[in-house]
Amino acid sequence: MKNKVLEVKDFHFSYGEINAIKGISFDVNEGEVVTLLGANGAGKTTTLQAISGLIKGITRGDIYFMGERINNTKPHVIAGKGLVQCLEGRLVFPQLTVMENLRMGAYLNKNKQKIKQDLDYVFNLFPRLLERIAQQGGTLSGGVQQMLAVGRALMQEPRLLLMDEPSLGLAPLIIEEIFRAIKKINGDGIPILLVEQNSNVALRITNRGYVMETGEIKFTDTAENLLGNDEIRKAYLGVE
């Protein structure tokens, strides 16, 4: 039986008087890609950011990472434990070069040999980054910025990678390239919790999916079953 990397139990989150997340529970096991699906406003990004400690407002429930409760833990401490988030919107440092952006991801790592190995891994995964190694992040295309954001997250040596809308605003060919990379990252041993509106693409590389609506989980199943359920596809995934 696979060990649980992440476990969220009866999780509630509020923005002031607004109850944004209403008692959801889910988990991610070793070796898995698990996807949170649903329309804008369903609570997917709030869930990821709360897990990472980036926003405060947990009113009830527990979050466990590698068996350790991490409720109300500071974001840099969570990241240092190996729970790393690749944020929506890429958020690369525009004035820094590709190499400088990547090295920012390795700020906690003092092992120069390991940093070099991690850089080699990122450049093998995304050769375009090596081609643009001295180019400023703000001058890159959206697709290459997304590659850089993923690469920077990988430089933190994640034990679990949280990815928020990696296909947002990208051309179809770039989306395919990004998702091939996600599949490769997972195949190399990193479990992934993915938030994605592009359900057709996401479910092709996913083990299990949770469908969210207005702060609640409405359905959960294997990716294959979710893709094959016409009612769920039409009602919750925006697929005809």
C-alpha cells in the first residue's frame, strides 16, 4: 500500500465572513498525480494556497504533509520540508535572467554539486531554458515563462509539487509540451497535486480526480472514470 504524502481532512477556510471551503477531504499518495477540477470560483486555488501556507483563514480541519500536521505553518518552513507550489500566473522575476530565476529556486540548497545536478535536470526537461539562459524572465514568451516557473519549483527539490493552472493562457502545442514534462516529473518520482481547468488534458496524466464546486467536493473517481462519465463532463468539467 502506498504511503500518503498529503492528507487534507475536513478542511474549512474562510475569507472573513465568507466560507470559501466547506469541509473537503482528499489525499495524494506516493507516485500519484491527483487533480482538483472545477470552474472558476470553485475553491481550487484557495485550497492550494492554504496548503502551502500562503493565505490564512483555516477555521477547521487538518492538513498533513508526510504525516506531519502543517496547519498555520509559515510558507518558507513548508517549502523547506519539500512541499513546493508552482503558482498560477508564472510570476517569474522579470528583471532576472533565466539562470538567476532558477538559482532563486535553490536558495535553501547549499550543496553546489546538487544544484548543478538539478540545473541539468531542468535543462534536459526544458531545453528552451538552456537556449535562453542569459535572457531576462520578463522578455520570455508566456510558454517559456511557464517552463521557467516549473523549473524554478523543481530547483527546490520538491517531495510534493503543487501546480496551479499550468496551461493557463498557453497555445495548444505549448500545453502539450508542459504536460509531457509534468508526466516526466511524476515518472521520476515526484507526486503532483494539480489544479487545472483544462480537464481533458489534465485527466490524461492523472491517477485520480476530485471535482469541486463552490467550496465542496462533488465527485471523486479515477481519471478514466471521470473522463468516461458524460454527466460529470457536461455539468462540472465544461466538456460537451
